[in-house]
Amino acid sequence: MSRWLVTAAFLLLSVGTGVAIVLAAVGILPVDERDFGAPRWIVAGAGCVFIAMGACVLLVPWAATETWRGLLGGAFTLVFVTAGAIFLTWAALSGAEGRSTLSVAGLPIPLPERVSAALDRTFVVFCAALMDTITVVAWWAMARYLWRAAGRGAGAR
């Protein structure tokens, strides 16, 4: 199977999935409200991440220079990291109530419901804080790279 055929299949799959998710989130595709486990704006954001993934597959290999490939790859990576941080922060701040079962390697650990819920909540908050930190550092690194690249470009003229 050729590389371009695989690329085209991945592009169509990711963009098609993203468009379907966004259309469902904005109400064009009929979906029962109970099927949404998150606010519609979160679901639409997840769809946009799929669309961005397809754009990344399409644009990065066609970039003219290695520098542009690096910049596009970095920009799309920032989109994914930022979206993950937004989703985890929403999960941490929303305090969504639900039944949680703590398990290790798929085996449930019999804990009282309150203890299991507290451990679950602590884990989500920890992961959200970690992802937010990674996002801030990634944005800082990209801004620093662009600032230095702009300085090199201006000095070369």
C-alpha cells in the first residue's frame, strides 16, 4: 500500500470524524442529549482537534522547508496539548458526579464509594494540573523559539 494512500485514508478518517462530531455538537446531526457526557462546546472542541489532526497530516509533509515543517508540527502539537489541558481542566473543575470504581489492571478494588470517589477526583485534578503545566511550558517554549527565530531573521538582513 502506498504511503500517499495511507495518508489520504488517515486524512479522510480524521477530518470526517471531526466534522461528524462538530455537526452533532452544534445540533445539525440529531443526537440525544443524554449521549453527551460533556457540554456541547467541549464535544465541539474535541471534533476540532480531529479536524486539526487531519490538517496536520495534510500540511506538514508539504511544507517547503524543514523550518516550516517544524513550525507546523509544533503548532499542531500545541493545539493537541492545549485541547487536552482544556478537557482535563473542565473535568477537574466541573465536579461531575458519577459512580466511580477504582480498579488496577481491570480488577475492581472494593473501597467505600466515598473513598473511591475522592481518589478518582484527586487523580483527575492532579492530571489536569500536570497537563496545564505542560501546556504553559509548551507555549512558552514555542514563543521563545519564535522570538529567537525573529531575532535571527532581523539580524541577517
